[in-house]
Amino acid sequence: MSSNFRTEHDFLGEKQIPAIAYWGVHTARAVENFPISGTRISAMPDLVRALAYVKKAATRANADLGAIDRDRAAAIILACDDIVEGKLLDEFVVDVIQGGAGTSTNMNANEVICNLALEKLGHEKARYDVLHPNDHVNASQSTNDVYPTAVRLALWFAIGRLLESMASLRRAFEAKALEFKDILKIGRTQLQDAVPMTLGQEFLTYAIMIEEDEARLREAR
């Protein structure tokens, strides 16, 4: 092993991992197995952030139940907080399209959080005898728990930003409706001339349509 790589192993055997990488052998396998879209999950920061929240919540529950000791839990939680803040986003390298129910994404998160937590405990990466991606970061969880929950959280984050943008667009249409309130035009019905209306009324209708869609999004959220 050169100083640029470290050796990790799984049940398929050993694998060389870049020494600077926070991901590990399971992530490396996934990168090799699923080179499908060329888009990494790092392109979806809401999902990465949501994964960290799920791991943090599970770790707190595990600590309260005694499934993980407090020192390990504290390090995992600190690592999750860093991920939530946007740190190490580039370490989430698996393809957005993969086999299974998102296991590769879940393992990518487990390994990055684990190795970051190991550093916070004062250890080198891959000291899985001290802190393990599966036994500790993923304790009491399944991909079938983690992934659907994270996707819902990610959508919740994204819809919040979308609502802000839609509100801004709606206000712009409302302003134009006021600006154009005295401009007359011919209404149209099935490509035929209809009753006169103002351009302001037309723009106000756009604003109302957006407002109705905002309400639907808030309900879905």
C-alpha cells in the first residue's frame, strides 16, 4: 500500500481506497457496479443533507436506548452536523441510478459520516474497529428505512425553496396587473374575439393560478 491509498476489505476481498477519501470499500464497489447516468448524488445536496439528518436522528435514538455509547454517538452527530452544513458534499460519489432500494447511497453516507466521525475521535480514516459504518452509523436501520425517509425530507426542503420562488413570481405578476390595469384588450375564446378586458386582469389571473399552485404544494408538503 502506498501512502496515497489505504486498504479496505469486504466479503469480496480487499480494495485500494484513496487515502484522502471519506468514502470506503462499499462506495467504491457501487461506483464500479453502477456507472449508469454519470450523475453523482452530490448533485442533489438536499438528499445528502436529508441523509445526514436521518443518521443523526437514528444515532440520538440509539444513544438513548444504549445501542451506541455516548462518545461514539457524539462523534457521529458532529459529523452529521458537518454534512448538514454542506461539508464533504463531493464525497457522495455513487450514481443517482443504482440497483436495489438505494443501498449504495445509504452506504456512501454511512462511510463518509463514519470516517469523519473517526477523525473527530482522533483516529485515522478506516479505523472501523473503533467506529464502524454498519455497526454504529447504520445501527438499527435498513436502507428501506433510511432512503424513503431521506427522500421525503429532501422534497420537503426543496418544496420550501420552490414556494419562495413561486411567491416572488406571483408578486411580480401582481405588480404587472396593477401596472397594466388601464390597458384594454380583446379577450379570446376558442380563437374568436370575446368581451373586452384589461391586460391587468389577465396578469392578475396568472398570479391567482400561481397562488393556487402554492396552496397545492403546501398541502403536499
